[in-house]
Amino acid sequence: MSASNNNTPQQLNERRWFIKRLGQVIGATGAAALATTAGVSSALAYTPRPDSAAKDGAVLTKEQLITLRDVCATVLPKTDTPSAADVDCHGFIDHQLSQCHSVDEQQLVVDILEAIEAQSEQVHNKPFSALTHAQQTQLLVDLEALNGFVASQKVQFKFLKQLLIFGYFTSEIGATQALVYQAVPGGYKGSIPATPSTRSWGSLNYY
Amino acid sequence: MQLNDIFITDTREEYDVIIVGSGVTGGWAAKEFTERGFKTLMIERGRKVEHRKDYPTEGKGPWEFPERTKVNNLLIEQQYKQQSRSYAFNDTTKHFFGNDRDLPYSTAEGTDFNWIRGNQLGGKSLTWHRQSYRMSEFDFNANKADGHGNDWPIRYTDLKPWYSYVEQHAGISGNRDGLPQLPDSESLPPFEMNSVEKEIQRQFAQIYPDRPMVIGRCAHLSVPTEYHMQHGRVMCQARDECQKGCSFGAYFSTQSSTLPFAAATGNLSIAVDSIVHSLIYDEATNRVRGVRVIDDNDLSTREYFAKVVFMCASTLGTTQIMLNSTSKAFPNGIANSSGVLGHYLMDHCYNAGAGGFVEGYEDEYTSGRRPTGIYVPNFQYEPSRYKKHYVRGYALGGGASRGDWRGKAHGDGIGADFKTSLTRLGSWYFGLYAQGEMLPRFENQVSLHPTKKDKWGMPQLHFNVSWSENERLMMEDCAQECEGMLKKIGVQNINSFVSTDHNPPGSAIHELGTARMGRDKKESVLNGYNQCHDIPNLFVTDGASYCSSATVNPSLTFMALTVRAVDYCAKEMQQRRI
Ligand SMILES: Cc1cc2nc3c(=O)[nH]c(=O)nc-3n(C[C@H](O)[C@H](O)[C@H](O)COP(=O)(O)OP(=O)(O)OC[C@H]3O[C@@H](n4cnc5c(N)ncnc54)[C@H](O)[C@@H]3O)c2cc1C
């Protein structure tokens, strides 16, 4: 795969992530400073629950959690492995926002969830949760394509989506079933065969 | 021998040797003295950490941490503001980092300093990145050759046998590359390069004959020797989660490598939770007699006595204690008749680099997490090779790897196909990262704050350190060079960066130079054996003793300096000259 085209913001972000990873290879301290932590909040330690959307969370209301649950199930649906909602990514996101993110970042998520609801009402006259899976998917595809949404909302969504993906692949099911987890590799091999269906390692040195 | 038997608190015994600190250097000093039969007391400000038993996060998956290895931002704000700037700081390692609330420091207006610490038995030997390289004859000659800093009183040949000695014990993996600018270690087999790296190595060799690319050398048992295995250390499993502690004993730490040998002699005592406040100095004999200690828990004070004191509290820890040890003879810090104690503080400058995507190799992946990268040793290692507009040079670290969900998370996509694509391998990426030399400058100083104290009543350190124009120019040049090198070998979509304004000194965690060696006692604190010019029974063997930073990671050299100093000191003691 060639990556020689122009630099979209996503490519720049991906590249920034690679540079951070490079810093980790040589032990460069400043590299981690790319991930900012501003603002303060506190809540109790989090363990995944089957019913996170049943009541208000630490940051999100019950209604917002229901929207988020269905966003999770839409972005990373059930395939041969469970969906992001099945592993309680929505509960995790609420928890993580309360523990590790600023009030401003928490608000990004609240805003985009409300924008998704508003768009759902406007287009379908129904809450996001009442849409068919295909309609939910289309709505989020539209969000990323800026159909009915503006660029600043896409930025908000990308922030949420990253948290969602992080939550999924650091969950036990995500790391060990969707990916391949090697707790004790037993040594390093510089070259092993790979095909387009080879899954990447879920066991990482830094997350 | 049970480790528990050797921990002491109050004692009236006069030891042969006190060692302040239990990290990389303190562990070595303890091993060497105890094996020579000296009754030795190691003093550590932090808590006891026992090998295997006290690695609570080892082997745990990310899902076992409530914030999935990230750290609660309230905790960061209140206790880990500086420590959290380290790439290695996270929820799985934070118990091995210093606490910024308890250990505050200040910086001069308009300056900044990252002081990353590890205050426990084992010090930063538990959390280090284990990159291990010898300094070369060019490095020891650098100050003399271009006139920056004072001349090292030692040369490569003085240290060479001691490098071999520590390498065989510690276990350093690496290739024997035969380069004058990066002398070979007595190494264990190297880690393998992946195919992309091998190809780039081949291309660099053709295009840049002066810039050989080698595999990173690191303190890991790639293939342990019989000796290592007899002592309970086994092969590196390539987990690369070393900073949580390693029950395989596969990387060098005090716990895995030096402490067990010292403990086995029966000559070692350890006082933990004991903050050394100052040295006890006897003016009549011009000798140090021991140390004053504040108890970490109840703030009570006590004293320990010995014939000789080795300062191994890390460059800045040692400097703080020495500056805080004043007397009529030494009003500005012990053994500081030269006035240079606290000056010439150096780090390395890791503030430039470039990377980009490599086409092809889609049918290859890697297995295991290699605990090292690739390395291009400094190619501007003597004045004839310097660039015109600045002096000295930089090494390059880096490596090639395939992308995964962490990078792909930024892309567009919703639904099953997107989910599948996140689980699949991304393109290969290759990058280079600067490891630049920092010049020794008198202005770069750490001192005691005139009024601020920590909770134990120790004066806080106050930093006045900045990058000089030389480091800035070097980083700009490095970014351009890296970009050029990557272009030449066909790397795509290259991004280069300079972060000198973003990452202050201290960020490479290689503090050096504040009690430098030298031949002239008017301009240095230590002689060529790490012995204070002013006080013969006081030694400093950590990074404070450095005259120039060179470009290589320093800890292997700290080890060699320490064992050489112990050998010298032991002989002097036997001859009754100390
Ligand atoms: C994340 C990270 C990555 C690194 N990567 C590398 C690398 O790849 N290669 C490399 O060469 N180096 C690396 N380093 C640096 C390396 O860890 C240090 O150079 C090395 O540990 C210094 O050894 P030391 O004995 O001088 O100090 P330390 O290992 O820090 O030990 C000093 C000990 O003294 C104790 N102490 C301090 N003050 C007092 C006091 N007043 N009283 C009593 N005890 C005291 C401390 O608590 C500590 O335990 C890295 C460091 C970190 C944190």
C-alpha cells in the first residue's frame, strides 16, 4: 500500500502517532507530551458492567449513554467477534472521560452525541436507537462525509471514535479475540509470514 | 541468603563503606565492595522493592487497569506532573516513578527542566530503557579536541577492561560491528533486524558509508550464558514491558543483577526509607565520617558511619546532598573548593527526527516485542567531521514497524469492514530520532533553592538550564539530514520534526556533569578515579562525574566508572592511604 498522496488531517495524526511510537523505541521523554491531559475530575474505579446504559453515568446521562451504546455497536458492530457495545465500550468511555479527560473533552462527546440525536430526529423523526442498523450506519457515514454535519462536528466525532477504538482493543475480548494476544512471546522474530487476513498483535508494550 | 536479614535501621556499627543510592551505580558499588570483603551499608531513600515479589503490574493485560494503562488526571495533576511527561510513565509503571508532590523542585524564570526520578530500592535501574553503548576514544577526547568543557582525565583505554567486566556480568546484547566511533561490547547475540531494516541498512551502507546502521545494543539476555542462568536469570522473552519489572531477570537491574551477588556475600546491609540529608565531615582529619539521614516515614533523624562514602544517588540526588553538606571549610557544598559543584549540568538532546512509509513487505510481520531499535552512531565524532555551523554531533535511533489500530483509529470508516481493517496490519513505517550531544556550559546550573524546602526539610533543587544555540542548530540540521536520508532510500510521505522548544533539558533522563572530573582541582570536583580532590575518602561515581555528554546512553559508562573507582578505592584502603 502506498501512502504517497496528500496529507489529510488523519494522515498527519497517524504520522504523529508513529513518531510517538518511535520515541518509545529510543526512550525519548518528550514524545509522550503529545498526549495532553488537562483539567481535573474524579470518580470511582471502573469495572465493565452489562447495564451501563441503564442509568446516568459519571459524565453522560442515561439518554446519552443509550445513544453512545448504539454508536459503539455501529462503529464496531458484532461480526465473528463481539461488538464494542457488547464489551461495554460506552461504559468505559463514560468512565475514561471522567478519569482521564478535561471538562472540555467531556463536552466534545456530549455535543456530538446530541448532534447525532438531533440529526436522527431531523432526518428520520426518531431517536438514533430506534433506527435500523443500516440507518444508524448511514448516519455516521454521513457524519464523516460531512453530509448534514460540519467539520467541527467531525473533529468531535473523531475524538469519540478514537476513545471507542481504544476501549475496544484494550478490552479483554478486543485484545485477545479481535486481535492476537501474545503475553509471553518467547523471543523476537524479525520476519514471519503475513497475508491480508493476518490479524495484528493485541499485546503491546505501550497503549 | 534471605534479603530480609540485611535490612537495618539503627546501628552503631562503623562500616567500611557507605553507598548512597541503590540504582545502577549503587548496586554495582555494593557488589564490588562486598565481594572484596568490605562491610558495606547501602542507603536508599525509597522503599524496599524485592525482585519478582514487588512487580505488581507485571504480565497484566490493559483491561486489568481501570483506565486501561492511562493515568487518572487528578493524580497526575497532584502528584505526577513532571513524571507524566516521560513516555514510560503510565498506570502500569507509576509506582516506580518519583512523586512530584513530595519531591518538588523549581526552575529559573524562562527555563524548564524535566526531572524524571525513580526513588526506590533499585532506583531507575528498574525503569531504564536499557540501551547500552560504550563511549569511544573520540568521546573522551572531545573536550580537548574542540575546547568546550574541560579535558576528561581518563581515556577509553582506562575504561576498556572495566566495560568488559560489567558487560559480561550484566549481559549486553549487540552485534560486534567493529566501529571506532562505537567500540564493541563483550556482547551476547544481537536482536534481529526486520526485513525492512535489513534493506535500509544495506542501502545506507552504499549511500552513506560513514553512517553505518547497527542493531541497538541493550542490557538484555538475548541468549543467557551459563553464568547468568546459574544466578537465576533467563532468556529475554521479548515482552518489552520491562519497566514493570521482569521476573525472568532478563534485563539488567539492581534487583536482577547486582544486589543478589552483594547480598550473597554476607557483607551487605541496607537501610531503606532513609533520606540522606548531608555528609558528616570532620575538619580535623579532612575526612567524611558518615551521613545524616532523615527517616522517610516518621521524619526522625539518625546517623551512619563508615571509613569511605560512595555517592551513587544519581547525578542530581548526589549534587543535592553535597550542596547541602556545608562546613567552615566548605561553605558552598562539600568538596567544592573549585566552585563547580552544580555547574555544567548536561542531558542529551532528543529533539529532532523524521519518518515515513515504506512500500512493500506486505507479506511480512514480526513476532515478539523487540526491546531495542536500530542505531546509527554519531558520524560527526571528531572536529574534522563537524558541520560548519555547530560542534559535535548526534546518533540516530529508530526502527521499522507495521501500523496497527492505534494509527488507523484516525481514519474514516464505520461498520464491519472498518472493524476488520482495524484488526489487520498497516503499512511499514521507518523513522530516525536524534540523540544529540549537549555541551557542558558553566551557566547550566543546579543549586539549592534559598528558601524552599521539601517535606523532610531538604532544600529543594533549583534549575537554571537551557539548550544552547549549538543544540538548536544541531537539531535543525538533524531533522534535515534525517529527511534527506529517508528521501534517498525512497521512504514515502516523510515528516520531519524539531521539538527543541517543546522538550526542555532533562527529557532524555541522562543528567550529567555537576561534579565533574578533571586533572586540575581548581576547575573540577573529582580526579580520574571519581575521588574528590578535596576529600580523599569521598567518591562520586554516578553521572555527576561526567566532563562531556557524548551521544551514547550513559548508564553502561556509569557502571564501568563505578567498578573502576571501587577497585582503586579498595586498593587505597588496603594500602591504608584512605
Ligand atoms: C524511562 C527511562 C529510560 C531510560 N533509558 C536509558 C537507556 O536506555 N540507557 C541508559 O543508559 N540510561 C537510561 N536511563 C537513565 C538511567 O536510568 C540512569 O542513567 C541510571 O539509572 C542512573 O544510575 P544512578 O545509580 O546514578 O541513579 P539511579 O538509578 O536513579 O539511582 C539513584 C538512587 O539513589 C537514591 N537517592 C537519591 N537521593 C537520595 C538521598 N538523598 N538519600 C538516599 N538515597 C537517595 C534514589 O532513590 C535512587 O534509588 C533511563 C531512565 C529512565 C527513567
